[in-house]
Amino acid sequence: MISHPTIVQGPPDGERPNLTLKITDWKRVSTALEKIDTPPLNSIPDGISTTDEIDSAIGALTSHVRTVVRRCEWEVPASSNRRKFPPDIFELIRAKNAYPTPDHRSITRALQCEVKARVQEFRNKSWSDLMEEIRPTHKAF
């Protein structure tokens, strides 16, 4: 499961902000945290009896979790082309994703083909529109 994106803003010093989204792959985080034999966690003693040991254990665990999450995330530009799809394509994608189990393989496959065809059609139309926009309106000598 990939997380909902978090917007990370760029420099506040008057320059144009470089907006990015931070995406976290929580399945990778979960898998990494399930590993038992990790040096940062091995430093935590089995018998904790003092508040200093509690603080040290909490610090080691927090540091380990932050490191794992940081390794499982990446940034992408906030203005991604996928956001520019029309609503009907998003509806098809939602319908396709509503059947994640193998029992619905044929429905999912049919919807997947429909999504692929509709996305291709949209991209071709967008490309044609762009070519029309940049077509020269005068004749060169």
C-alpha cells in the first residue's frame, strides 16, 4: 500500500516554490520493520529498569523507524500528468481497483484493457491538440 502523498514545499525566499509530493511505500516499511535482527534494535537491552534505559530504547526505536520510513519514500513533482486525466478515466481506474482478488480476474482484466485504451486515446488527443497549438501560422521564406 502506497501512502497518500504529502506536499513538500520548496524555498520560501520569493523564488518559485518547487512543490513535490512525498510518497511512502508502507508495505516496504512494514516488511523492513518485521526484520528481527537489526543492529539498531539489538542495542536495546532485554531488561530495562531505569528511566535512562527507557529513554535510550525509545530513542533507538524511533531512530530506526525514521530511517526505515526515509528509505521507503521518494519525492515526485506535485504537478504530475496523472492528475490531468479527465474524470471518466479516474472512474474507470476506481472500478478496476475495486476488484483486487483473483476471483474477479476476468472483470479486472476487462477493465484494465478499457483503462489502457482510454488513457491511450486521451494521450493521443492531448498530443494532437499540442501539435495544433504549436503549428506555425505563417509560411517561412
